[in-house]
Amino acid sequence: ADIVYVQGLGPYLKIFLIDHTFIISYMTFKQLHERLNCDLFVQSHRSYVVNTIHIKSYTSHHCYLVNDIEVPLSKQFTLIKVQK
């Protein structure tokens, strides 16, 4: 629940937390997916994974999260898991 979203940066992941801090980790999205509760996280863009409990709203191009965070939303990824 502390993870708001994750940004892929080549071979690293930048994991953004609810307290405005972040962690840099050397792993892939696949490895992260294996370690986390998969039901809470959804990929919004090829370089972003968001925690669905922190989504406030979204449009066709952006996903708006808590703390006024905005991440890109790509047409090839879907937010079907999001409960409105």
C-alpha cells in the first residue's frame, strides 16, 4: 500500500512511495510483479506501473494519483482492474 507507482528506467526501477520518497532497485517489471500483490498493480504505460488504490482519476492520456502525481497512460495498456 506504500507504493504509489513504479517507473522503469532501463535496467532499474524507481519505486515512488506515499511519503514522497523513492527507492531505486535493480530489477525488471516482471521481477517486481512476482514480488508484489498483482491484483493491486496495473501497467499504465510501457515504463509505468501504478497501484490502483492510489488512482484518483484518469483520462485517455494520463492517470492521476494521490499527492497530485500524474503519470502517462498509453492506449496499449488498460486500466480495466480499476474499480470506480
